[in-house]
Amino acid sequence: MALGVPPDQVASLEVVNLVQLLQGSHDAAQRLVRAARRDGMFYLEIPEGNEPGSMGRLVQGIYAACEELFRLPLDDKMKLDVDQLSEYKTNGYKPIGRNIGGLPGHRDGFESYAVSCGSRELGLLCWPGPLETYQEYLLDFSSRCYDILRVICQVLSAELNLPPGVSFEALHGGPDASFDIIRLLHYETGRQDSLFSVPQVAHTDLGSLTVLFSETPGLQVSDRAGSGQDKWLYVMPRRNCAVINLGDAMSLWSHGQFRSSVHRVASMPENVMPERYSFAFLGRPVSSAPMCPLTGGPVEEENILLCEDWVKEKFRGLRGQKKMDLCCDHT
Ligand SMILES: O=C(O)CCC(=O)C(=O)O
Ligand SMILES: [Fe+2]
């Protein structure tokens, strides 16, 4: 039993090898497509290495950045409040408790910091001290994740026979790519009197895809097969692997053929929440991307929400200014 989790509560996700995917392996592409259709979540095996510039080094550097950043006094962090700094919540600090939590009557139990990877805000970015130290790591990491996003988009576009002009990959990157962020997260230790807690509420990610790293368990994915009700399965950390989530944009563009995974963070069964760090690259469409199915022939320009307005709507929901079925994404 992995860390006290019964085997039937552990998610069994596809494992896709990045090198094989980049080499055009049919088997790797098939695994990816299966995962996109069935779970909207999978492990991506990445050769991490430990030499300068390797993914292993970048990942270790970003964990160090998280620890140093979140150790700063709350007053200093609050000077960089995400809701004050950035209209689209792409840069700045979110304190614990600003969002709803995962159990009735509770608030969230994590702080986070968004670093914009997009070109629009680059010049305006606020880099608190520790992040300035690790700036190169963050920039390198975002470009690695962008390569990952591109190859996954290519495979999924090919699966749906999308024409080049409206392929998933055509809707990311370039000077219009302003919404991509790296999110650093820190979960506080749970109180001893609350054995089971859900510090991050069930949600889907609002963008196209997320590349997520954490060495500490707690991530859960909803498995609705059968009863149609949420059954929560733990997504255990796996050596040399990131977890990839497909987000709402992918599900919308593919007309539901690809799923956006519903996930949350919880403590282990019968345990308090341990201190936990995680970080993720959240790849989002360019601001001019049409937010409608791409599979039904030519896209009609009129009456279609563009990503720019779509992002604003999603955040109005999250902050409780508008009712939403499922809370998405959690800057
Ligand atoms: O901390 C985690 O493992 C999950 C983070 C997450 O789901 C998010 O930031 O959207
Ligand atoms: Fe998420």
C-alpha cells in the first residue's frame, strides 16, 4: 500500500515517454491520445538528468525558489497581490484563504505565486528577490514546457485531423501568448484536529494544458466512470515524471472528445496535510484564440468569445463574482 493509500484509491494513469513522443513513436502517440480521451491526465516521463541546464537541475532550482519565496514575511508577499498587480492574474501573490476550499465551510489552504511567461507582461513583471535569483531557471523551464505543449498539441491535432491554420499548436505561442504562467504553490501543514482536509477545491485548469511537478503526494483526480459520481483517486508522484492535465480549452476545442481532468489536493487518508510544494506551467491559448469547437468545419468569426474575454469570465467565477458549475483554475 503506497503511503497508506489502498490500491483501489490510486489512479492508474497512462505513462507517456517524452523522448519517444518527440521521435514520432506511434506507441507513445497512441498512449497520449488514449489518456486525453479517457482521463485528461497522464504521467509524462522526462529524462531529468543532473547536469547544468537539464530538467532535473531546473526542477530542483524551482523547488528552492518556492521555499525561499514563501518564507518571505506575509507583508512583503502581500505587496505583490495578484489581484492588484495583474488584470488577468498572470503575475503576483495569492494568500492562503482567498479562494473557497474543498470541504464545506472551509477556505483554501495554500499560497501561490504566478509568474507570467507571456510576452505582453514580461517587461512589467515583478520578481521578488528569491525569484530574481532563480529567473534563468524559470525562463528555461517555461521554454522546455512550451516544447512539451507543442508536441502534445501536434499529436492531438493530428488525431482530430485539424487543418494547419486552426490546429491546437497554431493557437499557442508567439507575441500574442500572454496568458501562459508558471504557478508556484505552497500548502501549509494541516491542523492536528482536522484529520482529512482538502486545501485545494475540485477544479479543472482553464487553459490548454498543465505540466505539474510535486514530490509530495496529495494530488487527486476524479474518476466518474460507472456511477457518474466523483470517486477520488490519488495521483502518486512518480520518479522522473511530470503530471500533465488537459484543461478546459482542449475539451472545448475538441467538442468534448478530449477531457479536462477534474482534480484537487487532499491529505492522505486519516492524515493531516503535510507541508507541500508544487509548481506548474499552465499553457493557455493566445489571447485572440476562438473559444469554440474546432472540429466542426470553418470557425465563424462572429459571436465567438476570444480567449482574452474567456479568461476574464473564468476568473469572475473563481472569485465568486459569477456562478460556475465547476471552479476552474486557482491563481
Ligand atoms: O498542487 C498541485 O499538485 C495541483 C495544483 C493545481 O491543480 C493547480 O495549480 O491548478
Ligand atoms: Fe489545477
